[in-house]
Amino acid sequence: MSADKHQATAALVLFSGGQDSTVCLAWALDRFSRVETVGFDYGQRHRVELACRQKLREELAKRFPKWRARLGEDNIIELPELGRISDTALTREAAIELQENGLPNTFVPGRNLLFFTYAAALAYRRDLMILVGGMCETDFSGYPDCRDETLQSLARTLRLGTEKEFSIETPLMHLTKAQTWQLAQRLGGDSLSELIVEHTHSCYLGERGTRHEWGYGCGGCPACELRARGFWEWRGEQASAAAV
Ligand code: ZN
């Protein structure tokens, strides 16, 4: 697609307030002329993410004037039934662990399928044909609804089901966590990296009491471990590049 075509397009970003979706929002603001955001409230334990969203939008607009002009409305869709029926460690008080099927019990079955379908219903009305999400195949989790094949199949279903040319973009799909930090640095330099450390939330337990170099969190849950590991790997690469 040509750069001009990109400029003339409008996107809806699935924006949770976490690290990945914030990098996706920056990625979309960098290349599309109009970008709206949508968040889902499904009773997740780490709902503190949702509280981070407004602050992140404000800071992105304040620090990046070019992006401010492109950043459109924010939307919240409430899906309390998803939390009620899925019964996972993300929505009730339980230890996060691997289940017999090899998936962590943080897996909310079909969550991303629902999210994109609701997002498409909203985007249809608002004429936003590009849906953007931070799903990633290289994640530790192996959630089947994060796979590229799943999401591209869903995009096809959405096109068939709406007769609209929806596409699903997942810029982080094949990146490691360290490469996600790199992408943020490339898009918005130190200012964006700092904003991500300070204002995004990843911890599954919703903890924001302790500030580590990589951001806030309990430091022990899988999401914190993943975030910290990626951060230090990225920092290590930066240091060795600077030493050359
Ligand atoms: Zn944590």
C-alpha cells in the first residue's frame, strides 16, 4: 500500500492501556490519518489497565503534536458476561498457572474473536476499516486466538459478514518483547519509551505499588516476568550497540 493510501485511511485500535496496545496505538498514529481507540471492560482483575488509558492518550497527544491531530474518539465497551462465563484466573481470584491442556489459566476462551467482532461493529458505524490489535505469536502464552492465522481468518469472516473491506493489522505479531521496545523507541524515541514505562500497565494482578525500571507491577506474575525480561534484553542490545 502506498504512503498516500495509508494517510487516507482510518483505524480503530484495540487499546487496553497495556504495553503492547500502547505501542500499537503509536504505530497507528504514525501511519494513519485518523485513529480511534476502543477498550473492553469484562471484569478483568487488572482493570487498573483501563484507568491508565486516558492518561496514556493525554500523554501521547501532549508529547507528539503530529499524533494529537490524528487521535480521535475513545470508546469503552462493557462485556461483563465474558468475565462471568469464562471463569479464568484473569477474572477471579486464583493463582495463575498452567492447565492440563498446556494453556495458562489466564486464557479467556475466544476473547480476541469477541473483541474484534465488537470492534468491527463499532468501526462499521464510524467508517474505520483498519482494526489494529497487539496480539503476538511469540508471546509465552500460546493463546490460539492470538495467532495470525486465526485473526486473518476472522478478518475474512468480518468482510463477508459486513460487506465492508475490513482488515486486521497486528504489528507485533512476529516480534519478541525486546523488539516491541525497539519499535516503540523507533516510533517515538526516549519520550515514548519513558511514557510506556511510566504509564502502561501489564501486571495480571493489577498491582501498581512498586516501580521497577521496566514499570509498575508485582514483578512475579507471567506478564511482569515477560515485560521485565523483554526490557532488559532490549537494554542489553542498546548497550552493546552503543559500545560498538
Ligand atoms: Zn505482575
